[in-house]
Amino acid sequence: EWFRDDSPLEWHKQEEYRGIVRLYRDLVQLRLNRQGFTRGLTGQHIHVHHVNDANNVVAFRRWEQGGPGDDVIVVANFTNHPKEGYQIGFPAEGLWKLRLNSDAQVYSRDFAGFKSGDVTATKGDYDGFPANAKVNVGPYSALIFSQEPPKGKK
């Protein structure tokens, strides 16, 4: 059934749904910047820079101070069709590591496991940013990207 906040969590189902528990754990780890490359998820700033109503795709940037190890890009596909080679703006050129793919089968065998991965943003204005890259995003899923922080800075 639909989520209800008046119904307590059924912790006895934790083993049965261990993949979903892992998804939440991984999301919390990113949100708290436990590995030092998603500081932007701890910050107050958000900018929705890509809204495509026709394709039901949204992308936004989260940041605290900005820059590698801080800027985070989230891309969400709200359709039952995967998006391949879908162009999104990025705030900087270079390698953007895929930190989370909510469609990964490690979270559930019921998920499609659509092939998504790291992307390299190249120079070229898009979505109001100086760089862009093409991403692959599965149906009803979200991707979280960030760059490695400079050496010695996490």
C-alpha cells in the first residue's frame, strides 16, 4: 500500500527487504557526506536546472560551497521508459562519478538494473551550466553524481 506516516516501520521485514534497507543506508551515507565527496548534500543550496515535462525528467544541483567534492547533480526519470544518452548540464567539465543508481539490482532483483555509469562532462553551455554530458537513466529512477574533491580536501 501507499506510504503512511501513521504506520510504524515493520523492522521484522528488514531481512526480506535487505536491498531496500541498503538503498536507504546508501542514501543516508551520501546525504551525510560520509565518504567525503557529496558535501553539497549537506548544504542549503539547490538549483533545479533541468525540467523536461514532455519526458518527465528533472535534474538539480545541490551544493554547500561549490566545486569538486561539493557539487552534486541529481537526475530523476519519472517515466517507465529508460532514457539513453540524455543530455544534462553540469557545473564543471571533467569526470563525474556515479555515486548512486536507484535502479541498481543490488537494491532489488525487481529493479531493471539499467546500465548507468560515470560520465565526462565536456565544455558546452547547457541548462545554464558551462558543461554537459549524456547520461543513461533507468525507468522510475534517480542518479546521483559528484566529482572527486581536490587532494587533501574532503
